[in-house]
Amino acid sequence: MPLGIDRSHFYEEKVKHIEKSNRVKDERIGSLETENAMLYLKLAQLRGALQHTRQESIEIHEQFEDESRFRKSVAESACKFKQELDNIKKDMQSVQSAAKEIPKQFNEQVQHANSVVQRHKMAFQSQSSSLSELQERLAHMELTLHDVTDRHAKEKKRRQELHNTLMELRGNIRVHCRVRPLMDFDRGQEDMSSFGRQGAKSEVVVHFVDDENVCVRTTKHNKVFEYERVYDMTETQNGLFDEVQPMLTSLLDGYNICIMAYGQTGSGKTHTMLGSHKNEDYNPTRETHPDEGVIPRAARELFRLTSEKQKGTHTVEVSVVEIYNNDIRDLLSHDPNIKHDINTGQDNSISLPTIISKQVDTVYDVMCLVQHGLHTRRESATMVHEHSSRSHLVVTLTVVSPAPSFFSKNSAPGDTTPRDSKGRSSSLSSSGSMPSGSMWQSNDISTNSAGQAVIKTKLQLVDLAGSECVGMSGVKGQALRETANINKSLSALADVLGALAEHRAHVPYRNTRLTHLLQDSIGGDAKLLILLCVAPAQRYITESLQSLGFGARARQVQRGQTKRRLPSSAEKVSMDTPKNSRSISVTGPPPFSQR
């Protein structure tokens, strides 16, 4: 370029051109960016549409698969239904063919039935006379059977009456046996799954045979024992007392009565005599309770019998004693630990002059006094029984009643001569004694304040403590001493019965306080009933055999006819004796050797 030329104008134009070019490019870039953004937006929309289309494609595919499966199942069902339909068609064809045969078969059956009916009709007509004869014979046999049944019942009752009469004449001891059911404690340490099963300690080995026999199954042989009455495991308290009740009638006829429960510990003696241990008060209620035992039921029956007599002529007194460690303790005393001695009078009568005897008017009064005594009676738990009695309980109900009519109110005090209503002597034999056949004893009859002759008879209810094996019961210390005394007294009782059965000159009544106190009852001065209580389990088989053997020996005792009470001047009895008065003598017979 030539020197001196102005170049600024040239540069300005070029700059403007470049700036314009840049603005065009910027605008182009802006439009491209805008277009790019729109393309990105459109790309996102297309991607969303593609995703939606893919999802619809998947759903359509799944629907297609479901539809294919459904079509396949429908095809299979259709095929199955077609097979079933074919089978039904075949069955229908067989039914139709059978239906066509039915009329023909029916006609054949009807013809056969008609022939059978005709044949039986002819047979019936031919045997009608025989049937009438058979009916007459059947009616005659029914009448004969009814007559034989009545005669058998009468003969059975008469045999029982004759048996009881024979036992009274011989003075035999009545023995009843009660087999209790299995209890939970009978299994000991055994598992509950083996309870009562064969070979277990709780297996039942004592079995009820009939009303008079009980069988014990041992490893060697079966032994059967016979008694006057045997009660099975289902016998109720009421059912047992129904057999005991007839004896109580003799109480107001002038006879002493003793009911004694004997058996090993845990065999059910206290339950039989008093009631269930589930009620610790032994049901001292005015109404009859199904669980109450012989003592409350006997008291209720006694008051029923006295209520049938003239009002005010009979009074009842009760005493409750226990024999603990060979000591007699009065359970109605304020201090039951005081020991009481048996007093023997000049006429060999036995008395407990220091014990308390309270007058009672209802069975509720009796059971309240018995309950009071039971609170102080010795009991303790052993491995055999939770409520093991550690003493012998003797509840005595003494009945004071008017003497028979031949003892006149005109008799002088102490005069026991029978007289008529005018005071004249009567009903005596030529020797001056009582009429033959009258077994009277004059120890227990005296006169009241009005000079009237009265008789004292007593009902002794004895709940003996149970014999037990020391090794099985696990007792120690004081309980071991108690067990030794219990077993000793029960052994002495067996010795007394053995001496009576063998008619020995000496009967060892005084070996223990128990046999000494019960001397008059055991020796023949009372009607005696022994209630044997037996546990059925194998683990007690030794004790059960011992108890059943004791009952068998007791049945062999023949004591002679039981004596009735007669007036005597030995004591005075007031008919209005205070309720809390001391007891008057409990009389008894002379020793066995002097009879």
C-alpha cells in the first residue's frame, strides 16, 4: 500500500463487517440451541412413548399367554367333559337295558313271593293249633317263673334272717367288707401312664365277686374270702348304711351295739365312719349329706327311732375319746392331753368315770361335738396317706330309756324283780329267774328320780387307726412311736379274737387300752359289726390279705347269745341330767374266764 494512505476507514468497515458476521453467527447459534432444546424435548417425548409402548407390549404379551393357557385349560376340560359324557351315555344305555328287564324280573319275583306266601299260609294254618298250645305253655311258664322268683326272694330273705338269728344265738361277729376304688396316691412314684395297668404297683388285685365274696389275686393263686356283706368300689355311703341300719333297732330293745372300722392306713375307714376328707368339718349339717359316714347317719337313725317313742322318755348322751399311744384321752375335755384310766368295779364292770359325756337332742349336736373332738384328734401325713389317723377314735352314744313293762314303777329302788301294773311279782320261772330265752343283764338298769326303772344302752362307733408298714409309710421319730403303738393295739385285738375263737380260759383283754375299753363289746355283751376297709392296689396286697384274714378269724368267734340290759341298784340315773354332766359308768361283762 502506498505511503500516506488513510487506513482507519478500511479497518472500521472491516470491524463492522466482522461484528455483523458475529451477530449473524450468534443468532444462528441461538436458533440452533433453541432447535437443539426442542430436539431434546422431542427425544424425551419419543423415549416416554417408546417406554409406554414397550409396557403395553409386555402387558399384551402376558394377556396373550393367559389367554393361551385359558384356551388350553378349556380345551382339556372340554375333552374331559366329552369323555364323561361318553361314559354317561354308556351308563344310560345300561340303565335303559336294565329298566327293560325290571318288569320281567318283578313279575318273576311276585310269582315267587306268591308261591312262598301260599306255602307259609298253608304252614301257618297247619300250625295254628300248635301255636295256641305253645302260647298257653308260655303263659304257664311265665306264671311258674314269677312264682319261683317270688319264692326264691322269700327263701333268700328267710335264709338271711335265719343266718342272722343263728349268728345272734352263737354270738358271732358280723363282718362286712368294703373295697374302695383306686386313688391317685395309689400309684406312688409310678408314671401316670401305668396307673392301674397290669404289672404296675397300682394294679387292682382285690376284686368284688358278689354280695358275700371278695377275691384277692396273687402271683401263685386266687384267694376268696366270705363275709356277711361285701361292697364293691361303686357302693355309696347310703347303700352301705342301708345294711347297717337294721342293727340300730336293737339299741332301743336293750342291746348294746358296736360298729368298728378296721383296715390299713388309707383304706377308707375314716371316710366310711365320718365322711369325705374334702369337707374338713365332716358335714355337721342338719340335713343328710351324700358323703356323710356311718357316725352321723347312725345318730340320725337313733334320733328317728327315739322320736317314735313317747316324748321325754328317752335321752341320749355322747362322749368322744381317742386312744393315742395306748393312753385314753377325752376329746371333749378342756385339756385333751389328760390321761384317763379304766376303772373296774366289784362286779367286773368297766367304766371311765373321768370323761365328759354331754346330753344331745339332735344329730347336729352330736356332729358338732364330734367335730370339736376331731380338731384335737391326732393326724399326720405319711408316704401312704395324707390324712393318716394316729389314734383310735371311739364315739359312744348312750341311750337312757324306760325299762320293759314288767319292771313296775312300784318296784323299790334296786329291786329288779319283774312286776305287773299293781306291783305284784310276775313272769318269773319256778327258780325265780327271768323267763327262759331272755338274755338280760342287770348291770345297766337303774331307777330315775321318779322311781321308774330305766335302761342304759350304748352305741359305740369306732374308727380304728390303720395298720401300716414302717418301710412303706416312711415315718420317723414321734410318728414311728405312734405306728408302733397302733400296730401293737391292733395285734392285741387280733389276739383277743383268736382267744375267743379257740375258747381259751384266759382272754388277754388288758394287754392294751383298746381291747380293755372294748372288752364288753368284743366279749359278747354287744352286737358287734366289723367294717373291713380294703385298698385294691397291688402295693398294699400284704396289708389287704392281713385285714381280710382278720375279718375271717373274727367271723369264727362264737360268744353266745348277746345279753340285754336289766335294772340294777348299782347306779342312779336322772332323766333330767344336765347336758354338760360327767358320764356315768360304762358297764361291761365279767372277764371271759368267769362266764
